[in-house]
Amino acid sequence: MLNPLQVFPIVLGQAFVPQTLKRTPEVFDETAVMSAEESVQQYNEAMESKLVIIYAAVLEHIHRVRRKTEGGRAIDLCCGPGHFTLLMAKHFDFEEVVGVDLSEPMVAAANRNADSWGLSDRVRFEVGDATAVQAPDGAFDVVTCNDAAHHMPNLQLVGELLGEMDRLSPHDGIAVLSDLVRLKTDSLTQRYTKLIGQDYLDRGLDSFQQDFCNSMQAAWTGDELRLAVPSRSNKAWHHTIQKLLPTVQLITAYPNDGNPIQIRKSLPWSDHDHPVPSHMKTDWNLFRVLLA
């Protein structure tokens, strides 16, 4: 559980200091790093960390806003080792869920995970570019992308990603992109990454922790990410940032039908199959409140 005394200085700083931290784009060869054996292994093991809390929050968000609730298809872009893709298949009744990633080793790990989860009959993974998916317009009722926008070198490419997500979802479908938020100062960022990253270090995920630190420096602010939203779209777009401790943001495209963005309040799971383990439930409930 996060210690409130450790979190409070970050909350206070975010509330009252100006934005001075400039974005530092990640300079590595993303394809090489995401294909390295150690990186693939540590990204795969990160599912056991508090990263699952963010995944659960996005799943709950999809459940509350999706219009079509029976059957259909979903696609998860930049899927990595496929954990979020598989969670969508587990907790929703899609006929098919597709995961796409540029890294062949990540896709291979995702396929192994699909077999171990017993979901390979409804889930498939393929190597591909998230900004140019080989699928017709409106092919997927739900389109997602998690924790990938900050890897992109510029907002033009993020805009292409959001445009592709818009294209792939029909007029009555939804698209959801989640990503980190760059904090206001370098000192706040270092304090936050040390606090959150300790969970990764405790699990021996040193490389993943370093990637997390780099990602927080490369993340977009809310004002920056909003600039990438497609200007021409038949959907309504909604941007959400966590309150008090704004480190996660969501951009949602949903049917422009005059209805509220959220159309149900229930959860897509019961207590016995909750994706967040019991020892993380306090942090999970706090995260939900901040993202509400």
C-alpha cells in the first residue's frame, strides 16, 4: 500500500508548482529494446506488479462506456506480451480479440501467454505497425492502446495512432488510449518513480524500473496529448486525468449519439475473479477514486 506521507509532497507539488520539466524523448531503438530477451522477460513478469491496477481501471472504463456488450471483436495495439489483451478476452465476451505489436519476441511471448491462459481459441497475436493495421475500416468494436504513446518521438505519430484507432472502430464502437502523464518538475518525477518503482525493484525487475523512469520523462502532459486527438471524426472524444496525483490519463472516442460517456455503473467481474490481487485492493480503490 502507498504511504500517504510519501505521496502527499507529490500531490502538493503538482497542485502548486508550475510545469518546468521538459519532455525528454526516449532515445533508444525501441524495436531493439522491446525485442531484447531481458526486456521481454521483465515486461512479461511486470503483470504481477501494480501495473495490473492500471489495466483493471482501463477494463472497468471500457465496461462502463461500450455500447455493444455481446460478441463483437476487439483489438489491442502495442500489446507487448499480451496481458491486457488477454484480460479483455477473459472479462468480456468478445468473439475474437487481436493483439498487435511491432516486436516479434513480444508477440511470441503473448502467444505463449494465450496458451497458458487457455484463451488461444479466441485470442490471436500478430506482428504489425499500430499506425497502419491491416484491417478494414470499422473492423473492431473496441480498440485499445496502453502505455505506448510516450514511446513515440512526436505528437504527429501519436495523432496517426489515434487516427488509426478511430478508423478501426465503427460509428457505434469505442477507442481507448491510456498513458502516463509527465509531472511538473524533475524532483517530483524522481520522488514518484522511486516510490512506485520500488515495487518493480522488489520483484527483480531492474530493467523495467529503468524503462519506467525513462517513460515518466518522455510522457506527454495532458495539454500536449489532447493536441493529438483527430480533428475530423464522427465520434465524441473525452480526456480524463487522475485527480490529485495526475500520473495516468485516458483518451476515449465514443459514439456521438448524445448519450453520456458512461452508461453503466457495474463492474465486469465478481470478487472471486477480480484482476487485482487482494493485497493490492487498497491501492486499487484509491486509484479508482482518483480516476473517477
